[in-house]
Amino acid sequence: MKKIILILLPVFFIVIAAFGQYDPKALTILDEMSNKFKTYSSFKATFTYTLKNASASINEVANGELMVRGGKYKIKLPKMEIINNGTTVWNYMQEANEVNISTYDPADDDISPTKIYTMYKKGYKYTYIGDRVEAGKTYQMIELVPEDRKNRFFKIKLEINKLDKSIKNWKLFEKNGNIYDYTIKTFTPNTISDDTPFTFDKSKYPGVEVIDLR
């Protein structure tokens, strides 16, 4: 009996490891979420953002707005805005009244609002870790782990609404101890008809200093 157990143990751990890394249930949930996202031509969302780092005594909380159309996006937070039209990125800092302009490099954009729905398809292991019920709604929790150990994030957690396949929350765990948490408050699809929001309009920011880094 002992010999049988010893023989079966390696097989058992191989199966568990394979299942935990590329969990078929997690893949089904992620594919359903991604396919639902593909039906939207654009969307607007409001969200709550938190940044925590216990060792550095960081606990920041803010509300933000998000607009996405195709590969373009605009993120608005209380003290900054990020606009990306697919080729150019504008980073506006309110306190300095300054905007930095740079050329968009997808390789440098680790986690963007346009990637969060498809990022699992390449370079990540995924595991279904259970359901969570809140206010009568069930959220399916998925954990992503990057295959590249050089990635600055060692883990990402997603919460996906079981009924409509929308993302409720995503949480990013950085190696330096930072935890970035985004919780969607409102979500409105198919509301942006053109690309006007995805270009920085200098006239709307009187006295802004423009720093072109291209």
C-alpha cells in the first residue's frame, strides 16, 4: 500500500499543479467575460480606487472615471488624467498644471483598461478560487499569475459578475508591496460615438505647461 501511495503522489501533485495553473473552469469564466466585452463598441464607468502598502503606511482612496473605445482610453482621477489614443499618451497633473506627452508603447503598458479583458490569453496562469456573494449578486473570483517572473505584478485578482459577466473588481499586487484595488461603481456600454475624448485639448486647461517627451 505504501508503494502505491508513493507512486501516486507525484502524479497527484502534477495534476494539482496543472489544474491550478491553467484551470479550465477559470478559463471558461474568463472567456465568457471577454466575449461579453467584445460586444461593446465603447463604455463609460465610474470606480473607486485604493492604493495600500502596509509597510510604507500608504492608504489612498479616490473616485475616478473611465472611458474606453477600442484601444483608446481616458482615466480621470481627482489630481490627474491619463489619455491614450492608441499612439500618443498624455499624462496631466493637476497640481503642477502640467501635461507630459509621450509615444505609446504597448510593451510598457502593463495593465490598461483595454487589456484587462483579454490579458489572461497570453502570459498568465489562471485559477478559479471561489464565489463571493454581495447584495444578492454572485461574483466569481479568478486569480492570475504572470508566467514572466520579471513582471512587476506577481498576482492579479478579478471578480466577475456571474450573471452578466461584467468585471466588478480587479486587484493588482506589486512586488514592492503596493496593492492597487479598482471597484466598478457604474458601467454604461456603447455611449461614446467618436474619438474626441481621447485627445488632450489644451484649450480646456488654461496656462498648462506642455512637456513633449516624444
